[in-house]
Amino acid sequence: MDYDTVKQMLRENILNVTFNKVNGELRVMKCTLKSDFIPQEFSPKSLKMENREAVAVWDLEKSAWRSFRIDSLVKAEIA
């Protein structure tokens, strides 16, 4: 999957994203970019320059912003 496809899926859905962490560990993260699920105090305040190598997401289980490298993505499925 490419960057634009993943970002669009995240804007519309909650995803289970499987990726390889930098240390080689496989991680599954339940995440989204749907504003309904991001607490207002954590909503993005400004538009930053987009880094197309990494995707910043709201981790629903940790209630925090996390990111993963797009080239480490194994799969992304609608939760």
C-alpha cells in the first residue's frame, strides 16, 4: 500500500496496522485519523509539512500519537 492510500483509509476508518518496528519487532496498532476519535486537546493545531516516509496516527489503545514508517508496513485492515 502506498502513503496516500493508507492516509485516506485512516481518515475514513479505524485500522489495525501491522508494521515492523525499528528494532525488528512486529507490532499491530489500532489507529485512526478520524477526528471523532481524537480528543479535542490532542487534535492537530496546525498544518505541518508532510513527511511521506512516516505516517502519524492516533493510537486508540494508548490514547496517544504514534507513527510508523510506510516502508515498514506489512498490512492495514479495517478494524
